[in-house]
Amino acid sequence: MMLKQVDFFEELESKGISISHEQRKAIENKLNEIMDYEPKIGIFGKTGVGKSSLCNSLFGKDICPISDVEACTRNPQEVIVGLGQKGLKLLDVPGVGESSERDKEYSQLYAKLMPELDLVLWVIKADDRALTSDEVFYKSVVKPHVDEGKPFFFVLNQVDKIEPFREWDEDKSEPGPKQFQNIHRKIEDVATFFGITASRVIPVSANEKYNLTKLVDEIVFALPKEKKLTVFREVEEEHQSQVAQGHVKRSVAEVIGDTIVSVVETAGRVVEKVVDRAIDFIEKLPIPRLPWGRGKSSSGGCYITTATMQFLNKPDDCYELNTLRKYRDNWLANQSDGIELINKYYEIAPKLVDIIDSSSNKDEIYNQIWVNYISKCLKFIENKQYSACKELYIEMVHHLESEVTSVVA
């Protein structure tokens, strides 16, 4: 797909390793398969613990609720295949403790979904003291998979509400001294209650964006090396630490080496040199531009709808943005030209926003975008006129590419 950018085959040839056309295709196919893999993350926890806000803060996308539990227990594979789009699937598993009858259904669902998930986050509200129902499900359904190596973390959410909550430093978005101590006492209590190590309990505040980078680090370190990149590249950039990024890049290089070994029989020392070459190359690239993965826009800029909502003083999780994201993921991406349109938009949108933001009449431009395009697109979506929304959005991008950029210039 994009192997020609990296010159790995030239590197192999220089090491005296002859690669046939069939072997080259096998290597390309294996790497494309790994880098395009769609991770599946299960979000467990009772209703009201902040699962949706956590997912939005970490990944900038909505969680996928599982509504028809009875159908899910019959064929969980269809549930996974049917949710989300390429990039990342976040499964909102129904919360436990509602009733004994529903808990039996949930128990079946948990048991059948667990083998299909790459990672499980069990979210607990920091001030919740009633954890018995969580404990029963964890020990009977989840723990056997964790014991076999399934990456798993308890996420202690809303720690900013732990007493004394008035100590919370809003400017620094971090707890005060006594609050910090109480948070760590809570971590120890949860770890003891569930019979796990304290390192598996990560304290966060999704709303305050506290400690989310730490959670991302732990997730990346826990995942198998062939799945680290596909999760990490979906994380909001502000939560991608340099340590985790370096770890991911090295893992990508090791995957390349493993793939070469699986296809080409050669001496280990030669492959080590190829892996070192891969690391040197990859370390010079930002994560979104790593070869073979689709990832996010490499420009690191803002998108048109987000920038327009910011102009209107709307938050990132506002109705308008969430509606458009759901439309993108649940309808547009499933159209024959959907992925191509989305990728093209990701490529040019940040550049257009940069041009608009540098103009003297940017307020007027954003107002026109809202009035003439985005507000009308929302109406189309609400009325289930999805094709009309698609055509209008394409018209908007073409308009900005031609008229707006020429006016600003």
C-alpha cells in the first residue's frame, strides 16, 4: 500500500536478502493487515459513571451503546462487526446491578464478548461505595480472561469529586494535597476489594482531563505490540506522551522485523539490523504519519465543523458536533465513496481552517459556514436526508477551496 515510502526492500537487498515478488506482496499484505486493524475496546461499568465523557475525552468520539442485549447474547460477533467504523470501536456494555433477571442476561453478554475485545476498561465512579455487583461480575466473568492476559484496567473516574472536593485546583486541573491522599486511599481500597494490584486502578477525571495521559500510557504498555499503534493513533493528541509515542514506534519496528522473519528465512543478526533501520526511520515520523496506517490528519490542525462550533462558543461534545460525528461514522463511512471523502476532508480541512483563522473577516466566514451549510446539514440529518447532507457538505468544501481561499489570499 505505502511500503515504497520506507525503502525497506532496498535495505534488505543491501543486506544480501533476496526478496521475490511474492514475498514482497506477502510482507506488504501482512503489514497492511496489522496497521489497518480496528481495535475493539469494551467499556464496562454502571450507568452514570461517566463512560461517555471518558471516551470523548480520550478518543474524541462517541461510545457505541449495546441496546438489544438478548440479540447480542445470541451472536456477539455480529455486535462487534456492526458497531463503529474503521479506526476504533468502543462498546458500551450495559451496566450491572439493575436487577437479577437483567444481570443474568448481562452475564451471558459479558462472557461472549470478552474473547473478542482487545482491551477492557471498567469505569467506577470515585465516590461510589456500592461495588458488590461490580465485584460479582468481575470475579465470575472478567477475571478468568484477565488471568489469561487480557489487558484490563479499573478506571476511577470523577476523582475531582473526592473529598475535600473544594481543594481541587481548577487552574492546574489537579487535586489538592489532602484530596490527593484520599484519592490514593481510594485506589488502595478498590485494589483490595477486587484483589488486584493498585497499578491496575487508574484515577482520572474525564471532565477535568486529569491523568488521561497516564491512562493512555498504561493502555499502550499493556497491549500486544501489533495493536499498540492502532489504539494510540486514535487517542487525542494532547494525551499522547513522548514516552508512549517512543514505545509505539519501537513496537511498529519490531512488528516489521517479525513480519520479515515470518516471510524470509534469514539470520537473526541481519533482521536486527533491518529493525534498527526501521526504528531510525520511524522515530523521525509523527505518529499520525506512520506508514500503512490511515490514522488522523497529519497536519494536527482543526476541522471546519469544530472551528465553526468554537466560533459559536460550543463545547467539543455539543449536540451539533456529536450529530455530525455519528453521521460520519454510521452512514457516510458506509457509502461506496465515504472513506475516500472522509480522508480527503481530513487532508484539506485543517489547511482551510488555518487560512480562515489568519483572515481579517474570519468571523464573517464562520458565520456564513454555519448559516449556509452546517445548520442545513444538521436539518438534513434530523430528517434522515443523508444523501442531501453529503452533497451539501461536499459543496461547502469546494466553496471554501475556491472562493474563500482566493478571497483570503
